[in-house]
Amino acid sequence: MNDTHAATDDLKRFLAIEEGGRRWLRRLGVASVVALVLGGGVLWRARHQPAPPARFVTADLSVGDVVEKVQATGTVQPLLQVNVGAQVNGRVTKVFVDFNSVVKKGDPLAEIDPTLYGTQVSAQQANVVAQQAQYESAKAQVRAMDAQLEAAKVAFERVERLHGHNLATRAEVDAARGQYDSLRAQLDASKANMGAARAAIGASQAQLNQSNTNLGYTKIFSPVDGIVITRGIDPGATVVASFQAPVLFVIAQDLRKMRVLADVDEADVGKLHERMQAEAVVDAFPGESFQGIVQQIRYSPNNVQGVVTYSAIVEVENPEEKLRPGMTATITIKTREAKAVVRVPNAALRYKPSPPIGADGKVVPAAPDPPLAKGQGRVFLLLTDRTESRLVPIGVTDGMFTEVGDGALAASMKVVIDENESEEDKKKRRKVF
């Protein structure tokens, strides 16, 4: 019995030893697989890891067109716009046109109640008739006085002759003279009254003409051919014309030609001159441009919150009458153009190399570059293992590219536009700058 138990115990110990060996083998196998996976991953990353970025970011020179443009925004307006107002007061009784009505010169637009002005005309006409009657009366009185004066003159001369023959006394002569002088004075007074009556007729006639004119002003007519773009009055409204005539209608003479009053920045106004070609675009017609010409560049400045602009008048063709008054237009004007030239990116002209870092880990300040002359730029060419600074003549620029003078650079060259730096170098530079 004891031998059986001993054999059983030996078997258990053997099996335990056997199981422990297998467990270690399994663990060793797993560890080997993990090691192989990690090693393979490291090897794959080593083989597929991207190369470190180059120190310099470069761009190729190219050959193409460079067009210098000036852009500005403004409001679309009719080429000729007439404000029509009223010159007399009163209630509007009729309005003959509406918005977008096409009118000809002389067409009636509206009418103000003419009753009051018609009454004034009638009163002035009556006054003129009365003044003419007074004038005729004064004229007749002058003729009568003239006849009486002629008779008094004849009587005076007869008495004077009789006195020369001692047939009339001195008293009779003096009485005849006095009668003659009195009638002559009355004649002069009658003539003065006749002149006053004539003047009164002229004054009354002038008042009548004024009344007729005011009566004519009650009818408002179109002064030009065009289209009504604004109607500011309705029947029944009262018009009060004081020191400034109120604007009742706005008439655009011809919408097939419009103008844009563009605000040009003071930095760009020196590039513009009259008769330059221009293009206008509006949001209402995306992708469509309207051709125009710069007609005027005004000298008067516009200062809005410290921003100075100058008004440029651009006349724009509008054959289909798509442009409407009040639209906001963006104007593009070509100021200069260079075709098929070597051009350099503007970023290359702005690039400045970072100062080097010395052996002590500190930034070494670079010597300042000499100032550039007018029409000159500085670029850095990328050679095999270094960069080289070069001064080049520059011309037209469009904001992205700049024309380079003939022969200064070849289209196959590369220019530096930026640098790639490590975070550590950036931190060192920030400590200095």
C-alpha cells in the first residue's frame, strides 16, 4: 500500500516538472515572437522613415506674363443723372410717370394744383387792364391840356401885341402870361401822370408775366430723354419749395453707358492716368466683366477715419443695361504689363537668411545688408551646398511674381523663399530677437 502511494507521488512530481518545462517553453516562444515583431517594426520604420526636411525651401524661376493691376471698389451711377424738382408750392394733383418709365424731353411728369396761380393770373390781368385805362385817361388829359396851352399861348401873344400898341394894359398882359404859365405847368404834371401810368402798366405786366410763369411751373416736364429711376412724390402730397427745390424725380439719360465712382488707395493713385483700360465686375453677374475707360482722376482727397483715397471716374459700357444705379462694382485697371519674361516669386525677394548659431550655442548677429537701389531686388540662389546672394534688376509685379531684368537670372535656377529650422534653433533665436 505504501509503495502505491510512493509511486503515485513520484508520478505527480514528474508530471509537475514536465508541465513547468512546457510553460517555460511557451513563454520563451511568445517572447521570441514579440522580439521578432518589434525588431521588424523598427527595421520597417528605419527603412520607410521620411528623410529629414531640407534646410531651405526653394522655388523655381519661371517664364510668363506679369501684369500689374490696381483694384478699387465704387458705386455704379448713370453717366448723366438729372434731378427734377418743383419751383412752386402746392398740392400735387397728378403724377403721370412711375419708376422705370421711359420719357422724352418735354413729357409731363406731374402737375401741382394750378387754382391759386390761375387766380393770381386773372387778378394781374385785371390790374393790367385798369392800369392801361388809367394810362389812356392820362394820355387824353395831356392832349386836352396841350390844346388849352396852345390857346393860352395865342391869347398871351395877342394881348402882348395889343399892349405894344397901347391897346391893352400891363395888367392884362400879366394875367395872360399867368394863365399861359399855369397851363404849361399843368401840362407837365399831366405828362408826368401819363409816364407814371405807363410805368404802372409795365410793373403790372411784369407781375402778370411772373404769375403766368408760376402757373406754368405747376406742370413739371422732363428736361431730357431718359428713364425715371426715382419718383419721390405721390398724388395728394404737398410740395413746399423754399430755398432749395425739392427733388421729385431722378431721370437717368442713358443707361447703356454707366460710370463707376471708385475709391483708389493713395498708394496706388500714382500708377493711374486717364484713358487707361479697366474692367468692372458686380456680384449680380458673377464671372461677367464690363469694359470701361478711366475718364478722370480727381485731386480732391477722401479721408474716412484716417484712410485717404482718391476718386477715379470709370466710364463703363452697359449695352444690355445689366448694370443698375447703386450697384457696388470692383474695378480692375491694368497699369503695366510684361510678357514672356523671367519672373521670381515675391517671397524670394522678401526672404532674409537667419543668422548662424555659433559653437557656444548663441546666435551670431548678421551684418546688415546694404540698402537696395530703386528698381533693384535681392535674391538668394541655392547652389550645391550653400546659398548665394545676388542683386537683380526688377520690374513689373503682380503681387505674387516680379519681373527680373533680361539676363540677370536663368529660368532653371532655384531661389530660396524660406528655411526649415529645428524647434531648438527657433527657441535660441527667440531668446535673441
